[in-house]
Amino acid sequence: MIMKNKILALLLVVAVQLGATEPPKFLNGINYTIEQLTTEDGEGFTCYTIRNKEDWKKMNERFNRMGRIHSFVQDGIVFGWKRSGDWEILRSWAWGFRQFRIYEFE
């Protein structure tokens, strides 16, 4: 019984690893959280979120060096959207609120 539980646990770890997406290289040295989100079509995807003030500043420096795609203001929040390789980066900020969301572009 113990061996069966170990094999099941190992299979679970392997299955999780196979379904996991590697974070982009530009996130090295930055703390982030991983969220599993769903599109309007019901497809799931992995999103890396940065909200910590110090890490947001680090990511913002990297973000500013990337080419601009689009920016807009909605409900008092300023959004900036850029792409780096296969990744899309959405920066949002307002008074007292800062966030980056990074997800793989398909």
C-alpha cells in the first residue's frame, strides 16, 4: 500500500510538471504569484502576477525598455501593454495600486 501511494504521488508530480509553463526569463530575480485564469472562451492559462512594490519597480524598469504596443486609461487605471517574445505584459497602475500580469501569447 505504501509503494502504491508513492507511485501515485510521483505520477501526480510528473503530471503537474508536464502541464506547467516555464516563467519567462525576464522574471528572473522578481517575486511573482502564479494564477490559473480562464478566457471568455473557457480556455485556461497561466498568469504571472507582480504586485509587490519593490518587485513592481524592478519589472517596470524592464518593461520600459520593451517596445510599446498599446496604452489606455479605463476607470482611472492606466494600462500599458507590451510583448516580449511569446509573452504579453500588462502593466496597470493608479493611485495606491500597481500590478503586472504576464501571460503567454498564442
